Amino acid sequence: MSFTEFCYQLIQGYDFYHLWKNENCLVQMGGSDQWGNIVTGTELIRRKDAGTAYAITTQLIKKADGTKFGKTESGAVWLDPEKTSPYKFYQFWLNASDDDVKKWIRIFTLKTKTEIEALEAEHDTAPHLRILQKALAEDITVKTHSVEALETAIKTSEFLFGNGSLEFLKSLSEKQVLEMFEGIPQFKISKAELASGIDAATLLAEKASVFPSKGETKKLIQGGGVSVNKEKVGEATQIFNAEHLINDQFIVVQKGKKNYFLLIAE
């Protein structure tokens, strides 16, 4: 045991004692891995002041790969929308494995046994439709955020992975757009230069460096593999200007269907 681990148990135990003595806190709850830390507090309370306090632990929720489901694990989700946007929150549950979702839908929703078994039967006939994942993601997103947040999350998913409308993107705030494209390559371009008009090859290879060279950009365009604002770019000489900016700030570039890039005009 490291010095840090040793101190952690003592500090958590004393923290419980402080809460018991000053805030009348009688019970501390946690995952089963916290049992030793919590009972350190109950023992300290008993020995120092002959007091009584209680520890309650629950079985840890684990993923199918055995890793802990919690805030210290990579990819953890937060209830606070400032830490995890409703879209990313929705996507987390939607991307759950089949093994995980069958456990989680029983833990995180209030659906009845009959409802869950009916969903499982439907899911098993067509797993690729992710019926269980959608049911879980929709239920928990509404309960944690709102119906409106769920609708925005679904439309965001449709925009990125389906045939979503550009009008939807125009309805979002700057913050929502940046959250939507978090983790996607972003490039800053000059709004003044764009106002004068820039051809596609120059814009995507030099001004934004989306592609490594003009030659590569031209090949991709000729092969029909480049879209700007959800529309195919027909020619490498096609001109883009300030009129192509979404909300006077953004241009969305696609290579194929799933590779996105965001241009931000300043």
C-alpha cells in the first residue's frame, strides 16, 4: 500500500467523524470498494466519542470488460451538462454493449420486468437496430436532462451519422455547435479572406489544412468524397465565401460520410 492510499483511508474516516460531530451525519453510503474507508469513520466515531454511525455499501456497477463504472474511469459521464453535454450523455448509453445494456436498463430505468423482457425479445431479433440501447438512452436522458435535450441529442446524432438537416445546425448556439464537434478536427480561417472568395482546393488544403495538399484535395473532390455543409463539392475550383458560413461562423466539411472537420471563421 502506498503512502497516498494509506492516507486516503484515514482522511475519509476523519471526514466522516467531522460530519457526524458537526453536521449530525449518521450514515455514509458508497460502492462496495469503499467499505474499509467508511468503517474507518464509524470506528473513529465509536472510539473517540462512543458514538454510533452506519455504513451502507452497494455492489459496484461494472462494464462487461470488468472495469469500474465511475467518475475515476476514462469515458465517465457526469449528470452536470457542463461536464458532459446531453448529446455525449445520450451517446454514452446508446453505445453500450449488448451485455452492458441488459444490466443497465434494469439498474438505471424504472421500466417493469415485463417491459424490459419485451424490449429484450425485440432487440434479440435485430441487434443491429440497438433497440435496448435506444430505450435506455432515451429514458435516462429525459430523466437527467429534459425531453428537449433528448430531441436535440437525437437530431445531433442524425446530423452527424445520418441525413440530418443543415437547418438544425443553424438552430444551435455557438456553445452547442462546439460541444457537438468536440474531439473533431477544427481549423481556424480568416473571415476577411473568406469574404473575398476562396476556391475549394485552396480553402481545404492551405487555409485550413484539412487535407495534406491541393492534389490530394482535387482527387478526393473528383471522386465525390468531399462535402461542405452537407453538399457535395463538384469542382476543386468551386468558390466558397462568407455566404457559406453557418451562423456567420462555421463551415462543416466531410470526407466520406463519417469523417468531419469544422472550420471556424474569425
